Amino acid sequence: MCNHIHSIPYNLTYFINFFHHGLSFLRVNEYISSR
């Protein structure tokens, strides 16, 4: 139980990192399509 609660912040940081990566990818895609 304690281990599961401890893994939540790790999952949150992973999700934030994935979301940030997705945003930068969208920005690059938008830049390519605008050229």
C-alpha cells in the first residue's frame, strides 16, 4: 500500500514529461506546416 502511494508522484512527473514532449512536438509540427 505504501509503495503504491509512493509511486504516484513518479507517475505524475512521467505524465508531465510526456505532456511537455508532446507540446514541443506539436509546436515543431506547426512550424513545419506553416513554412
